[in-house]
Amino acid sequence: MVKITIENLGKKELEVNNTGNTVLSCVQTHFVDWMHACGAKGRCTTCKFSVLSGNENLSEMTHAEMRYKAVNELKEGQRLACQARVMGDIIIRVPHEVKLPHLTYTD
């Protein structure tokens, strides 16, 4: 069992049975709304998140993520939820620029 904690969404904890799924897939399975404009294809950065803890428990950066990092669309410690696969416990945060207006964030 793996735990994803979304620190600025009321420290919401999601328990995930199947490791290897993307962060986006995991949060959607738990009915958490998460911005993703391109349909989870790695073609935008609207699903990005900041890793506070557990970066070693995520898959290696994909080609799409490296491309966005190279042009500074992904900052240090940020990943794309549609690309990063969960292998162990992580604590993440939703960056200000991709927050959804109907959710209450605890910043």
C-alpha cells in the first residue's frame, strides 16, 4: 500500500493499492479534481505538482518532462502528474498557477 499526501489540499491522504500508476490516475481514482488540459498526454504542464518528499519513489522523468524542464516550464522538484508513476509514499503540493478555483487549498 502506497500513500500520496497532498499537503496543501488539507493534507489529503490517498491510499493506492497499485504502484506504477501515474499520480494523475491515482488522484482521479480517489475522486480528487486535478487540472489536466491535454488529456494526460504530456503535452502541457497544467497537471504539474511539486514534490516535497519521496522523489525517490517516483519513476524517472519522461522525455516530455525533460523537454519542459529544459525550457523552465517545470522547475526543480516539479513533475507532471500524467507522467510520473508512483512506486512509494510521496508528499506533494499543487503549485499556485495550476490550482482549481472550486477547491480550497491550505496555503
